[in-house]
Amino acid sequence: MKEKIQIIILSRDRPEYLKQAIDSVLCQKKGVMAFELIISDNSETEDVKRLIERYYSNKDLKYIKRNSVPVREHLQLVISELVEKYVVLFHDDDVMHPGYVKSMSLFLTGKEIAAVGCNALYFNDDILSLQGKMHNFDSLKRFDKQEDFLRQYLFLQGGAAPFPGYVYNVKILKKIPIISLPGGKYIDVVLLSSLLEYGPIFWIPDFLMYYRLHDSNDSNTFNPIDRIGLVNYMVANKLNKNSDPLILFRCGLWLKWIIKQDIKNVFLWRNK
């Protein structure tokens, strides 16, 4: 029986972007593996449901309405329902390159991996105006150790593969306790790092998705507690806290915090 990749689009109240994401999956080129598209709608409104009914009622996809649960619970629920060997946890605001499934399935054939990520070009709402690439590696990169993988998220390390562009080994993914992972909003980094306890992660240099930048990106929100938690996680996984990249990472944390403060009040608090 032909192996299949389940492509889950994680959706929450962004129908204005979702249609482009769905269309980019439905137009995938045929590869050595088939794929199944599932829309997991965790929205508070009915807008996504109406969009699916209007444009995709006769398309080959599965739609599931959730109860607007927290992000981690949504992710854990989706993973618990997976039945195929591989899965992509795609985001509703990104766009998949037409060759994604074909290229990824060719790479997966005959390999035992935890996950494989692609490169991506990012754009600021208009996909015709591409801004740059997510990582700078021109050849295949393999990770076997958590410290080597986590180091890529520090400054001047070459960048990282985008979280929604990964294909996961479902058997391994189901071993990760999503609800109890540390890292707060940086759960994506911690999740990927945790996979390395069970198998290697690969990054391929191919540009197989487009990562959208917009005002509601989670990356635009800054939570110092979560960022400190990520730093502590990195140190616990053998990154040298006195290394230049990690020092710069920590300095960047406090710089972002200061920028968001009323400077006068910060110094008044300091004087107390």
C-alpha cells in the first residue's frame, strides 16, 4: 500500500489567509507518496467553516471543527488522531510550494528519521514581494544532538528551518508530551529538540514553502518569561551560557524588553 503524508492545516480565525494555504496544498505535484489534507479549525467564530462550505464542499479534504481549545491542547489532540506514518503541521497563514510533497516524499523514502524540514522564503503579506530566506544552508544538514540543533536558533548561526515546513515521523511525534513541554510560546523549538531523543532531524536546502509575515504573527509578541525559559532550556541541554551567541541572545531579550517599556518608569523603579 502506498505511504501517505497527512497534511494538517492548523487554523484559527484567519480565513483571509487560509484559502491561499488550502489552494497551495490542493495543487501539489504528484510524488512517490500520496497526501491527505485535513483542516483542523480551532476558531472562535464560524468564518472558517463558512469558507470551507463555500469553496471546498466538493474538494478532497477533511474538515474538523474544534471547540476553540488552547494551542497546546489543539496540537496534542491533532497528533493523537494521526493514523499515517508522516504528518505536516502546516499553518493557515503560510503557502506551500507546488513541489513540497514530491520533494519531501522523495527524501523520506528509505530513511528512518524523526523529522525533516525545508527552507522557506518569507514575504510580507504579498507573496509576489519575497523578502529573504529562513536559513542559509546550501546543502543537506543533519542533527543528532540537541545542543547542535538548538544552537541554530541563536544569533549569526545561519538561521533555522520554519516550523510549519517539517514532515514528522508520527510514531516518534506521538512520544512527545506536548502539554507538559517547557518553553511557553517557544514550544515549537522545544518540540523539535525533543524529537532528537528518538532519531535524527534533517534540513534540506530546497525552498518548499513561503512564510508569511504579518501583524498577528506569534513571533511579533514578546514574552520575557517564555524567552528566559527557552534560554534555561538551552543551557540545560549543554549550550554554554557564556558563549558569545548565547550572550547575544540574552542581550537581545533584555533589549526587546527595554524597548517596550516606558524608560522613565524603568529607571524610577530601579532607583527604588
